[in-house]
Amino acid sequence: MDIDLARAWVQAIATAVDQHKDQLTQLDSAIGDADHGVNMHRGFSAVTTALEGVEPDTVGALLVKAGTTLISSVGGASGPLYGGAFRAIGKMLDAPKATPGEFAHALAAGLDSIKKLGAASPGDKTMIDAYAPALASFQQQADAGADLAAAALAAADAAEDGMRATTPLQARKGRASYLGARSVGHQDPGAASTALIFRALAETAVAR
């Protein structure tokens, strides 16, 4: 992971969110406030604008900037959760480049940030249900000596599996938890946007 790839990743997330914002909103309309797609689109559009003309010295500086922008521009829970995660990832990457192993440790810091802020665990029908398996797959590939593209592809597949696995779960955290058993049968929108983020990372890394 280098600065150019990190920038391309963030731009790819913005593109993916733009393409899928209606789907994210539809998912959120079933068990949330029907604003997840709009909020994510607003946030990553703001990130793209904030990064224009910015020439950071490290991968971390770029991702911290992205995270700070998300926190300040996204409504609902997703701004603090994603913004905090990107800031946590960035703070672990204080160099112009990072190995897959170093990036795995940074992703782990991002997950820890989400857990602390959201007080959620795997199985609670949240974004963690996509993020945790993605991280585990990325870490496994990195430990085996895989390059970033291979690790990111494995992570994206795992995130999408985790996303789909939220459908039969009953929500125990967030707005959806108020619905109780009625949340069963609906895919979690946060898990869906998390899967988009990891797929964007994979596609960007492969393109390099």
C-alpha cells in the first residue's frame, strides 16, 4: 500500500457508493432511517473534494484526512464509525508505503475503533459482520506471504459472505435492534457498505 494506491482506493469507494447509494438506502429503509446511502454518498463525495490537491507524506496522513472528513460531513452513526475507522487505520501507517502485514495491523486498528464506538460484536447484525471476516481473511493471506491484491481479494469475498450472512440475523445493536424479530430477513446496510469498501480495495489493488 502506497500513497497513490490509498488515494485511488478512497476514490474507488466514492465511485462505488455513488453507484450503490440507492441500494444502500433501500436496505436502510427496511430496518433503519432510510438515509445510509445518502449519508455515505455525501461523506465520500466530501472526502474526494478534501483530498484534491493534497499531497500527504504518508499513507496514514491521507487516510486520517479521509476519516476526519467523514466524521465532519456524514450524519447518523456511519460518519463517526467509518471516520473513526479510517483515522485509526491511518494512524498505524506513518510511512510512504506499507507491507500487507502492516496494512493488516492497520485494518485491525480500524475494526477495534468500530467495536469501541459501536459496542457491537460479530453476530449483532452490523458492519462488523462484514469487517471482521474480511480482516481475518486479509490477515491470513498476509501471514502466508500473499501480495496486497491477493489479500484484498480474499478480504472482499469474505466481506460479501459476511454481508449476506446478516440477513437471517436479529439485530442487537443500532436502530435496527428496535425492531426485534422484525429485523430478521433483511440485509444489514452497514455490512453492505463495508463490503463495498473492501471490494473497492481489491479492485484498486488488482488494477495496480
